[in-house]
Amino acid sequence: MSVKPNVGEELTVRTIGFSDLPQVVAIERRSFTSPWSLGMFVLELTKPSGICLAALSAGAIVGYVICARYDEAYHVMDIAVDPDHRRRGVAAALLDGVIARAGEDANYTLEVRVSNAPAIALYERYGFHAAGRRPRYYADNGEDAIIMWRAIGTPWEL
Ligand SMILES: CC(C)(COP(=O)(O)OP(=O)(O)OC[C@H]1O[C@@H](n2cnc3c(N)ncnc32)[C@H](O)[C@@H]1OP(=O)(O)O)[C@@H](O)C(=O)NCCC(=O)NCCS
């Protein structure tokens, strides 16, 4: 279920450190209308069971993913790629990195705005399926969230 990066550039994926956060926050602010604060990233990085990865190209961070561990699933909390580096397989490399660390058989869940077609396409490519809706989940514009799951052995087609 992985997607091979279609990049012309070399990508490295590694754990985010606190010193990476200025670059991460800069991408976050270019990517979302209601971006996470620095403190929200710090909180996630202090959780020992989380998976927080950065993708680097030519020594600079071009994307990141923040994943928290819950009892039954990993929750993909945040993923973004610098607008200048999109559609080159960076998000795919990050999700490959999460799955490599958490395990192909782990369960994954996330919420995504109903209007976010690029992200929904990415997640569907990775085997996520819509499993419900959270009405007015996003406070900035009252948009609904789609709840998606990637869970091995779930009879989604029933
Ligand atoms: C969603 C996002 C992370 C994708 O990052 P990306 O590095 O451009 O994605 P990739 O190049 O790895 O794409 C992998 C696959 O996802 C799908 N995909 C990604 N972007 C897409 C788009 N704009 N339109 C359609 N499909 C898309 C495609 O299947 C793609 O494979 P392909 O290029 O071979 O067709 C990026 O658009 C982004 O940062 N958006 C703003 C932040 C955001 O919305 N995050 C998600 C919050 S839930």
C-alpha cells in the first residue's frame, strides 16, 4: 500500500528534533488556515510513543508528519509538505516512514476536512477508508471532518 516517491530529488526521512521546529512551523503556516502553534508541536514531540518525522531535501525540511499513539491505533495528527515541494512523493515518503516504524499491521486513523481533496486522495492511496463524519469539527469555518481508518482485516466493503 505504499507509494514510491516520484521525486527527482533525494529525500531523507528522520525523527524531528526540537531544533527542527522553526522550519516545521514555517511550513505549517504556509499550509493551513488555522496552523498549529509551536507549543502544540513541542507537546507532541515530548510524547515518547509518538512518531514525528521530517523529510529533508538538500539539508532542508520539506515536510513532516506528527503521529500520536493511542490504545488501539496511531492517530495521524498533522502532515504537511512545503508548497514548493508538493506532488513529488514527499508525503508518501513520510507515510512510508510512519508505517515502517509503527508496523504494516498497525491501525491508523485521522480526521480530514471534507474539502481537502489532495489529502483525501493521498490517504485513499494508502488504504485509508472513510468511516464516519464529525459535523462542524473545524472551528474556523464550521467544516465537517471525515474520519478515516486504515485497519488490516476490516470488512470495509460490507
Ligand atoms: C496533502 C499533502 C500533504 C500531500 O503532500 P505531497 O507531498 O504533495 O503528496 P505526494 O506527492 O506524496 O502524493 C502521493 C499521492 O497522494 C495523492 N495526491 C497528493 N496530492 C494530490 C493532489 N493535489 N491531487 C490529487 N491527488 C493527490 C496522489 O495519489 C499522489 O500520488 P501521485 O502523485 O503519484 O498521483 C500536501 O498537499 C499538503 O501539505 N497539503 C496542505 C496540508 C494538508 O492539507 N495536510 C493534510 C491535513 S489532513
